[in-house]
Amino acid sequence: MGPGGIDKHRWQFEAADENRAELDAIVDAGAFVMGRNMFAPGRGEWDLDWRGWWGEDPPYHGPVFVLTHFPRAPLEMEGGNVFHFVTDGIESAFRQAREAAGDRDISIAGGASTVNQFLAAGLLDELRLHIAPLTLGAGERLFDGVPPLRLEQVSTRQTSLVTHITYRVIRA
Amino acid sequence: MGPGGIDKHRWQFEAADENRAELDAIVDAGAFVMGRNMFAPGRGEWDLDWRGWWGEDPPYHGPVFVLTHFPRAPLEMEGGNVFHFVTDGIESAFRQAREAAGDRDISIAGGASTVNQFLAAGLLDELRLHIAPLTLGAGERLFDGVPPLRLEQVSTRQTSLVTHITYRVIRA
């Protein structure tokens, strides 16, 4: 994550009870899409011993589609977590997640460049920001490369270590 | 401002009553510093007929130090507004504003690149964000070129057209 990167997650570890509603909402979806960095450090061919950041029971409890340039067989873990590795782009990942989710929502888990790709493609209905009180001075930035967006404010809540803002994305 | 630029100011025009506290706070300082774009369109030598965006009684009611590469004599307007044009950089503008403000705060009025320069120089104690629900897809970005910052959340308030967040900047 780079220096200071862990600090933007402090609210999740040190104030989990206070932020329970937003933490629960993050993993309340029928399927998930994430960039490779959300699943693993590094680049290039997979180290098959790497099974994610979360231990044997990740918090998603459903199918997760990981965007990557390197094929890998699906990885089934405890609690209903199944990681699928998608090498043919975000539209494909979106379709697969949409199908796997049935009637439930699908969630783009991050990081910023993955969210930016989905925003640019017009595939998001809702954007949930969790704004930690620090800047890193480097790294991916939300909204880079994203065309103009019209949003509608849904809710804001400040807790001791983070400010949550949810927007609805208005179709043009 | 470019396409859509006026929309980020909708809350100021269409919901002024609802956002009265934050609007009053913006102009509650003993002196102000702003980038040239906050005072005038265009670049290069001054058009001396241009007297700012605000009419004859701008909302600052005090000395305003405008950063520019082009000298211009001070411009005195109604209501105690005096615009000074500073050609020797942000530290000079800061010193002059500090001196003019006496016991009162000084405010960096914007835009983003001016705020970024002051943040990078470690000259700000407080950062007030007014987050409008849209993106422009282009333009200056807050925090570009700014080293890592530690902030402390002071307050958050959402009104119908904007979300206000105030941070204290923690010295390293």
C-alpha cells in the first residue's frame, strides 16, 4: 500500500463498531468485482500460494471476480467465498458478476482505478465514499480519466475516523 | 470555468439560506489570498477595466491579495474591499495578508492550485471542503503535488446541494 496506506483503513480496524452499518454495506452484495491489487500484492504471474489478504474466510461470502492479465483457476475458500480471475476486461467481469448475483446488487470493491473504469463505462448506479482524514501524496486518484458525472447526494455520516458519503449516479 | 463549472456553485446561489453558516464563514477573515483565476478570466497583461466577478461591492470586505505574474496597482472598491496584486509568490502574499489581518484569521480563497501551494508549504491550519455532487472530468485537482497530510475531522454537514467537511491540518 505504500507508506501511510494502512492509515486510511484505521476506521475499519479501530472503530468497527461505530462504523458497523457502512462496513456491513460494503460486503452486502450478491457478487463483487475488484482490481488485482485488492486481492494480491505484486504483478505478473500468480504465486498460487497467495490466497488473498483476508485469511481463509474473507468477508465477501460470495463470488468475487478479480481483474487480471494472468489466468488462474477459481479459488474456493470458506464461507461461500469463491474468487474468479477474469482476463477479458471489466465488461466481462460485470456480466459474470451480474449473472452470479441473481436478484441482488453487485459491488465494485475497488481500488480507485477499477472504480474509475466502471464509472467511465457508465456501469455504476451508486458511489460510496469513505473519506479518511489523510492524504498520501501519491497513488491512484478517484475520478482520474472519468468523464463529467452528475451525482445526487444520498447520505453523509461522520464518525471519529472517517466520513461516509453515498451518491447516486444520474444517467445523462 | 469550462462546461459545468457554474454547477459546482449552485448551492451558493440556489440554496444560500440553507448554507448560510458556511457561506458566512468563507468571508469571515481579516484578509484573503486568491489565485488570479478567482479574480479574473484570462492570462497575460491586465485589462484594467476588469474589476472582479462580484460587482462594485465584493463579499470580502477587507484586503484581498491576488497572486499574479503581472503587476497592477491596488484596486479599492466599496465595502472595504481592496485588491492587492502580488507578483512575488505565495510566501509574500501570506506575509502581507498576515500583517493586514491583525488579530483575525486569514483565508486562502482558492482556487485549487493556490490551495495546493499553501498546503504544500505547510501554511494552512484548517481546510474547508464544499463538495458539490458532480465531477467536471478536467481541471485543477485539490491535493495534486501536495505531500502526505495528516488531517483531523472537525465537522461534516450535508445540505441539499453540497456536503461541507472541515479538517484541521495536523503539523508533522
